[in-house]
Amino acid sequence: MKVLIIAGPTSTPLDSAREISNRSTGRTGMTVADILRQSGLSPHLWLGENLTHPLPPQIPVAGRFRTIHDLQKLIADATLTDFQAILLPAALPDYDFIQATGPDQRPLSTQKWPGSLSQIDLKLKPSPRILPTLRSKAPQAKLVGWKWEAASTFEEAEKSARRQCRDCKTNASVLNGPSYGMGYLFLTENAPGIPCPDAEALGRVLASFLKS
């Protein structure tokens, strides 16, 4: 079974010197990829350029991306029906950059902003949603999304992850983040969740799910 794993951090450029990034190292995706390989599956990687976790051996890197728009282009150019499963542990941005204005409320250029400004206001918009695009390009693949939650109760976070399955037509969702606590919770829309204490355990659960 060929499995595409899209992992690692993304960034949102602001000017020629600055960007909004996230704290993802790519560790979860790399660990899961290695467990899937050991389980007899054939993982292929699309990786964020700023990934810092070591790459697992013997797993091909088929694509690189830095921004959400780079990832969109990879998806548009790829034949995703070649994959029987697609996993999306990548840390994707919720918001995309529109414009920055200075203290006089005039737009700033995308060249390096002066360091002397007393204030900069950023205007953002929601980022493109990747899971629905993956589903439309690979309608038969087993699709697994991730849901990192920090500002909700566990019950609310679990409902959000299950809602992702329904709204994005994924086969499963992986819940993690402060709202869940240590480890991961593997969820489908209706079945009881499977707690996974670490990324290795999550990889084994995912391998079993993909083979079923």
C-alpha cells in the first residue's frame, strides 16, 4: 500500500525578511512514517522545508513545501489516486497574510519593513483548507487528518475532531494538543477513540487501520 504523508511546518511570508511560522519539528510525521515502513507499508513524504527532525531511512521524499500555497501546487500537480492512503500531520496555518499597514494606516510594501516603526497592523484571512482538496483529488483513499486543540475542553476537542471526519470526509482524525494532553487520540466519526501515549503507538494504530 502506497501512503502519502504530508508532514512538517509551514510558514506565512510577511515581508522579504519576516514570516509567521509554527513550532512543528515534523517528529510525529517522521515517526509515523518509519513505523508504517516497518509494518510493510510504502510511505512517501511531502515535507515542510523547515523540518528539523531527522528523516527516517529508506523513505523517499517526493515533495517539499514552505507555504500553504506551495502545498496547494504540489496537490494540484500530483496524481493522488496513486496513493491508497494520505495522512496529514503537517502543521498548516489557519490564517493567510493579506496586508500590513504602518502607524499612518498606509499599506507597507512586501520589502523589508523599517525597524523604526512604532506600530504595524496585520490583516489576515482564513487559509485554504487542504483536507477537502485532498479528498476531491483522491476520492477512494483512506484520508486521515490531524486536529491540534489548545483552547477548548477535552469534550469540545473530541467533538471537533469527529466533526472534521464528517465535514472533510476523512476516514479518521488524530486529536492532540493541550486540550487532549500527552499523546494522541485516534478517532473515527462514530467509534470509540483509541488513546496512543506517543507517536510510536500512534504509528502502530495507523498501520493497523490502513491495513484493515
